[in-house]
Amino acid sequence: MNVAKNYIDDFLHLFFPHVCIGCGSDVLNNKDILCARCIDALPITGFISSANNPVEKIFIGRINVQHAGSAFYFTKDSVIQQAIIQLKYKGNQPAGIFLGKLLGHQLTQSERFDDADVIIPVPLNDKKFYKRGYNQAEVIAKGIASVWQRPVINNAVERILFTETQTHKNRIDRWETMEGMFTVTRPDAVAGKHILLVDDVITTGATLEACGQAILKIPDIKLSVATLAYTI
């Protein structure tokens, strides 16, 4: 039986090759999107386990964040960039689940986030959601939750207006664009809880800051932040 299965797997692989999205190698497990070599090459920040890291410093004097961190450094032409491109622009949701699991494992190894109650992905505006078909932050959150046992709440916070891309804007411009873009639609779902707010990449932190401000208007809330990557 196993021999027959191996023949079938080999035949399918011939016509539908499963390759590493980082380097193109076909030497990887069926459920992985990166080979062992590319996983080892991922630039881990160490921020999830470290207080006063660069991500936490972004929010000082802006919003009250208990803990914050990013799993990996985001650099041009890196493996993590290729993986996030696959997730955001190529419809590769398994890439987001896989990367979310890697972030989830870092959270399980750190005691700093242990008292977080729920995971909330930063919501997309409707225009981008319908174009993409899914929210990449929600996919990452599901990957996190599969190894770090916290419920994911998708409908408690909404982005209420469309905003243009933030890629080429500085922090002030980004904040002015994002101010007032989020609202909490289900305060009953988050009141009294410690929220872990999740997104894919943090650059200036303007989007997370704006979303976090909306959440912190609800009584008796604690807020922490985790992202896949931190832009150098």
C-alpha cells in the first residue's frame, strides 16, 4: 500500500511539483512552504522574547502596549519577503498559515505574552478584501492559533474607510491617513480582555497604532502586538 502511495505521490509531483518558495528546491515536506535550509536562513529578530525591543519602542508615547515584537527581519529580496509576497499577492494562504505557525512557536517559547486572551488580526478594508479574497493578517492569526492556543476574533474590529497604499509614506503621513480608520463593532467580545493584535509587517507602526487606539477605547482592555516581520 505504501509503495503504491509513493508511486502516486511521485507521479503527481512530476506534473504538480511542490517546491520551496524561497529557493525552488523540491526537497521539503508536503505541508511546508519552505525547505529546511530556507527555514534555517530566516532572520529571527529575538524580539518576541525581549523587552524594550525596537517594535515596542515604536509605540512609546503613542499608545499603551503591554508587549510587542516581530518574529523576523524584513529585507529586500529575502526569503521572508518572498513568502509574504506569496501570501499577499499570489493567493498562497498556506504560506500564511506556515509563517503564522513559526510566529506561534516563538510566542509559546516566550512568557511575555502568556496572559493574552484572544488574537485579533488587523482588518482589511472591504475593497482590498474582495479583491484578495481573504485578509492575510487573519490567515497568519489562524496559523498562530494552531500552535498557540488562543481564539481568533475576526469581526470585533472593522476598517471603515478605504486607504491608499502606505508603502512610500513617512510615519506622520501614514498616521494622518490612518487616523479614525478603525472602529470596534463588538465591544462585548473584547471588553476586559488582553488582546494580541496581529499583522504581517510593521514599518512605522501607523496602522497598528490606529487600530490599537480604537481597541483601547473599550474599558478594561490590555493590548499587545505581534507581527511576522519588522522592516529594517
